[in-house]
Amino acid sequence: MLFLPAFAALSLTQCQTSKPAATTATTAPAASSATPAQKEYKYQTVEGDPLKARIYTLDNGLTVYLSDYDDAPRIQTYMAVRAGSKNDPHNATGLAHYLEHMVFKGTSRLGTQNWAAEKVELDKIEALYEQYRAQTDPARRKKLYHQIDSVSSVAAKYAVANEYDKVMGAIGAKGSNAYTSVEQTVYQEDIPSNQIEKWAAIQSERLGEMVPRLFHTELEAVYEEKNRGLDSDFRKELEMLNRNLFQKHEYGTQTTIGTIEHLQNPSITEIKKYFGQYYVPNNVALCLSGDLDYDQTIRIIDQYFGKLQSKPVPAFTPAKEAPITAPIVKEVIGPDAENVMIGYRFPGVATRDALVLRMMDKILTNGQAGLIDLNLNQKQVVLSAASFTDINNDYSSHILYATPRQGQKLEQVRDLLLGQLEKVKKGDFPEWLIPAIINNEQLQRTKSYESNEARAGAFVEAFVAREDWKDYLKQFDDFATITKEEVVRVANQYYGPSYVAVYKRTGQDPNKVKVVKPAITPVPVNREVASDFYKQVTSMTTPELQPVFLDYKKDIQETKLASGVPVFYTRNAENNLFNLYYVLDMGTNNDPRLGLAADYLQYLGTGKYNAEQLQQEFYKLGCSFAVSSGQDRIFVSLSGLDSNFEPALQLFESLLNAPKPDAAALQNMVAGELKSRQDAKLNKGVILNQAMLNYAKYGSKNPFTSRLSEKELKALKPEQLTSLIKQIPTYQHRVLYYGPRPATGLVTTLNADHKVPATLKPVPANKDFAEQPMNSRKVYWVDYNMVQAEILFLTKGDVYDRNIVPTVSLYNEYFGGSMGSIVFQELRESKALAYSASSRYANADKLGRSSYNLSYIGTQSDKLPEAMAGMEALLNDMPVAEANLQIAKNAIRNSIATERITKSDVLFNYERAKRLGLDYDVRRDVYEKTQNMSFSDLQKFQQAKVKGQNQTILVIGSKDRLNFKELAKYGQVQQLTLKEIFGY
């Protein structure tokens, strides 16, 4: 649970009344027969609330949280249901999560072209699944599943696949998604503010009814999600921890994804029952933040959601856990790097001890000055370590996590983590730390509330925790009253031998299983058909919003320091936070040591402060620094409270100008770097998306392998790296600033504190790596012990061309960029071949570099032949769907019309534009040109840039499960070793 405390002392809730409107809201699908425009709506507010929230409760019990934030004409919406995996029936685990998937399938009006005929077939499918579930004979089960598959094909003829995604795309929604956790299921949409009524019509429809449409193909997607979990060592580790922390409570006795047995024996009847019990208005909250009108929004919500009927919700009685009296030690085995995870059980969210837990977690790790931060990470005693909380309604947990250095035993790492807890128990931390944590929590909260996601997310947290908004906000008052004595008391109460330790060891999991693939006949997606509901919603009139494009000359003030260093300035008129950047056009392509120098800086002090003291000083100031080096750019950044800008800048400049070499720190950093390199070779994400992808683009010498050898690393001298750091300000660079102080004041301060030579050195010429020509079809594969296989199709395009940006944008939206895209519909919805499938033509990020088309599919290894054939067919023969094309055009234009690039994003948008040779906001081209594009425009692009191109296919999977005969159909097959692609 994200803790977002409120600022200062807050008064009790204020009850107020929203006045009736002068006009009646527009009539539309499923609108209530009542006249909300004539009603008065009571709402609650809290004095001093930074969100200025209004909380309403409709007559049917629906809770509505509203916050007006006018950063852009969009609204972040969450529909939160207080039902999660802890509410799953014990004989049907995973049900809440599977239901989440089904809520996207529509209703008796959305997603169907003939409900009467479709319902007959769906009822047959439900009955067959009940028989299938009760049957244990394998032959009989196979026969029943064949019947289910046959009837499903008939039912699918009446369905309109993905119509929910289509209608949300048509109204300009972004980020359509949902998540299920132990306490809640939450549905999210980011909508244009002028589409609030259409949103209400659609969401009230799906809250009012769930139709288990395309059930067996969606079940396959859940199988794939389960298989991805089986391939995740971290998820297995966390499940093992919870299973032993909570041996009676559903937090540990069942998982959100569910067991394989229950997934293979689903019950549509149970799913319907669950929906009827929990998806009722008195158990749901609508949480909205964005550019909204309070009075108009609540009237629209009441008009559509007010018709839903409340029902009693089943009470949940949490199991009482027995005390853990001795450490419980477990093991998990898998291919990833070794680590240890330790968990302690705490009481639930409503308790004072859970609040103190949050403070103790920050005492341990806050990213800068926590005990784990300084004693374990900065001193490089372990490779990495952290802690985090999982605070829920009935119980909470505190989890500590660390990865070992080379030769370090997991038991030693465990003891080091426990040693930090002993310091908390003894009060062995500085007196200033708790007040500093409180100040930094204020800062983080202020920063987070620049985001509608965080603002609306806070409403979700309060609702799920059953906290009144005033009590949720009051948490900061309570947080600020926590004393050191109380921390010590609570630490001694809970941090005893009552923990669970899970050792994650590297090896082959002897218990690894997978969800077996059933035989599924592809179902039709009926792209060109639309339901009457879809037509009614999309025909509703809405006020048009006009785009606002950046004008770099007006939106960015350009000035110079006395030294001639250019400054690009954008004012923060919202709060007291600043971001300062020094940007250099050079990087690791010029000198691989630059990345190491940037990393080394965090372990160094100055003449006045050692490394630990320096981090503490920054934390006291509510500021932080970072230095990072990419291939061709260095970013030196300072951020935090602008009221402390001067002392933070002086502290930072003293570090840049005179870092104190530390031989022991370098020796430890080099050893850690070598261990991290070995761990990277155990991570399938790094193997596929970095090592293999760079090898395919550039060959063995590429940006990923451009690093010092082990011999060169060990030969490094501290002074070599500190010299590189000190030279950073001596090269030509520019300053970016977003903050509240005037530009003149900024320049004055920088002139005084940012000391540079009279003549700055020119940055060295960039050394881009040569891209490989793709003259033939190749298949590269790497062996990795996993249930799934993951495949990337890569083709090389042209160098960056601004003229094709509009076409590329529309092509990506139409073909492979969303849940309503052709790729997703065909490979997941129709053929159930993957949980995740996408395709994207990625424009180059810099002039002179090539663009690439990347298509991804993650699937069970035994589905690999069908999955690859399916993706290949789509890449070579893009289906024509005029309805989808219009949706894609609307989605792009609505997105641009309602997008506002603000804050520091203005500066970085300009940075990206300059790298591409642009002096204007390229979104203008996309908005103006996509409106008149036809399918033939996409087809010409696809045939010229994608179809029939020589491709390199990258495959990662277990050699025992991969079908090499199938792989050979796509080109010359070559196994890559980890040494080849990592360079060591």
C-alpha cells in the first residue's frame, strides 16, 4: 500500500450541498429515469485537504470521490470493488482475478450482435463446464472440453470481440486496464474530460452486468499468466513467504492467480455468483481526479450509476493467526540470481502499529539515509538490499530483501539484515532521522499529487481500507507524532524470532510444472460488426477539445550564465519543488568508464563530509542528486525543496568539484559490478531485451557489450574515476531547470555556485556503433530453464524520417499497440496463443539511427509453432478492418487533443526534438495528417517497411521444450551462448 500522508492538521469532515443544475443532462443508453439535475447532493470535504476532494454517497450506497486538477483536459478514473483474492471460494481460487478478465468482455448489450441467440449457447457452455469440473476421468474430460470448444465457436459468431476496448478507444481513453489484489479489484481508465458522460454510460453498464463471453479463450490467457508466474522466481519466493507468514488467513492460503487445479476446473456459475455478491454499488467506489466540474460530474454519475441496486455484501471474517515462535526457513529454487527474503507479520492498516511500521520501514530504507541504505548498500556490504511494507486490512507484513556479493552465503546476508533490525530495536539511529523522514514524506507526497493517478489512487486506498477520508488524511498528523521511544517499543514487540526467511537459490526447480495447453479452435472476432449499445454511445454528442501544441520559443525561456553556459528554464507555479539538470552530449560510447564514474560518485565524500554524512545532509535538506551516463548523454541532476536550493547546490557542487577518492569503495564497487554481471546472465529479461536485441542490431560489438573487461576493471585507480567526475563541468554543457524561482534568481545562484573554466572543452565526437545489415533471415535462440517461450521478431527500417511519423503512429495504434489492436485480437482473443502479444514500429530516437519493427509474443513452448505462424501471417498480410482504423484514428487524435505536456516534460520534449532535428512539436503533424489517412496509406507503409523484410527472430526458452524444426522454417537457426551476447 502506498502511504501518501496529508500535510498539516486537518479539521473534521465538512458536510456541504451541491446545487441543482440549470439544465438536464443528456439522455443516453441506460440513463436513470430519475432527474439528477434537480437533486441536491450532499458531500464531505476536509479543511486543508490538498486534493480539495469531495466525497459523495449515492442513494444506492455507491461512493464517489472527486478531485479537480486542471493540469490537462483528462480525468483518471478508478472503479474500485472491495473484493479480492481473499474473498475467493476455497474451492475456486483465482476467481476474483478471472472475473476481472471477464468484466472486459461486455454485457448483454455491449459485445454482442444477437444476445438472444448468444445466450442460448453461453448457457450450454456454463452447464458443460459444471460437468467438466465434476468429471475426473481424463477421456471423459477431453470429450467434454471438445464439446465446450465446439459450442464456444458457435457462441463466438454472435459476439463482438474486444468491443469494450473498441468503445473506450473510440472515446479517447488511454491505459485501459485492471488489477486484482488480496483486498480489491480495480478497473482503470484515463479519459478525455469531455467524454465523462460516455464513460459513465459504459462503466455503469459493465458494473451492472457481467457476461462470460469468449470464456475458454480468455481462460487460456489466464493459463499463460499463470505460466509467466511459474517462470518468475520473485513471485514464487513471495508466495512462499506469504504461505508461511499466513498459514490460516487467505493472504497465505490462496494466491491471486489461483492454483493450477482450480484454473483447470473453472466454474462460470461460481463466477456469476461472486459478481452478484460483490459487484454491487454499496461495495464499489468511483475515484476520479482531473479536469472535472464537481457538480456536473456527480449528476452524470448519478444519472447512470444511480439505477444500480444495492445488496447486502457477505461479511468477511479473518482467520486468527497463531504466533510465530521460532524462525521458519524455506527454500525456492530457480534460474535467477540468489537472494534472501525475510518477512515479519504485523497487524492491519487501521492499527497504530501499522503506522509505526511505515516509519520503521523508512528508518531502514528511504533511498538515501536509512540504515540499510547506508550500512549495507553504500558500504557495499551486500550487492543490494531494501525493505518494503505490504499493509492490508487484516494483517500487514514487513519484508526485507537482499542479494549477496560474490562468495557471500545467504545466511550471512540474512544476519546482516537482521542486524539492521537490531539497531532499530536499540534505538541506534540519529535523533534527526524521524523529523527528516516526516519532511521527506511531505516532499514525496507533494510530488506524487502532481499525478492524477496518485490522487485518484489515494481515494482507492482509503475506500479499500474502509477509512473515512478525514482519517486517511489525518494519518500524517499521527505519523508526525511517532517518537523514537515508540519505534523502539514496536520494534521490540515484532522483530523477534517470529520471522519467515526464504532463501532463493540458483538451480533447476524440481517441482516446476506448467498449465497444459488444451485444444482450442480459433474463434471469429467480427471486427466490422458493432452492437447497438456501441453505436448509441459513440453517437452521443460531446463538446470538442482542441489540442495545445508546444511552442518551444514561448514555453521555454532561454538565457545564459556568465560563463556562457546556456540555461533552459520552465517555471513551476504549482509547488515548492525543483529539478535541475546539467546535460552533456557525451557518454559511454566515448568512454566506457563514464558509467562507472557515475556509479562511483554515490560512494564518495568530500573534504568536509564522508560519503555517509553527505547522504544524510542531502536527506535533511529534502534534496537528492544523481549522475547517470547513457550511450551519448550525461545527466547530472539535483532535485528537491526549492527553499533549500542554495545549500543543496553548494553541497552538490562541492562533491562534483572535489570528490574524495576511496580505494576500498572502488574495490568493493568493482567486485559488485562483476557479481552484477554474473547475475544479469541469469535474468531472462536482460538476456532477451538487452543482450540478444543488441546483438541482433549491432553484432558482438554493441552498446550493451561496450564495457571494461574484468582485467581493466580491476586495474582501475580511484583517481581515474574522480578525475572523470571533476572533468564533467569542464565540458560544454547546458542547464535545464524546472522550479518556482525566477530565471534571474536562478542565474544569479548558478553564477555564484556552478563554477566552470573560462573556456569549456568541446565534447568529443560521438561514436555510434555500426548497425548490422539484415541481408538474410535468421533465428537466434538462447537456452533458459522456463515454462514459456518468448519471441521477438525484428526487422530493420529506415533512418529517422519526420515525414512518416504520422503514418507510423496510426499504424502502431491500429496494428499492434493496444488491447483493441489487430495483433492482440488475433493472437490472444481469437486463437488464445498468448497472454501478451504486441507489435510496434519504433522510430529512431536520433538522426542517423535506424528505426526497427519489433513484434513480441510470450507463449507456452508447446504453442510456439502456432504463435510464430500467427505473428508471421499478420506481419505479411495485415487484415483490413475499417472500423478498427476509425477507432485508431479517433484514439490518436483524442489523445493528442487532450494531452498537455507540462512541467519538466516541456524541457525533455524539447531535448528529444533537437536530437531528431526538429524545432517544433511533431504531434502537430500527427494530429493534422492522420485525420485524412486511409487504409491504403497504412497498407503501403506496411508493405514497404514490414512485409517480407528480412527478419531476425530472437527466441528464449528451454532447449528441451523448443521445437527446432519449426524454428528452421523462419531462417538459419543459431544458438547464442551467454558469453557471445554479454561479451564476458
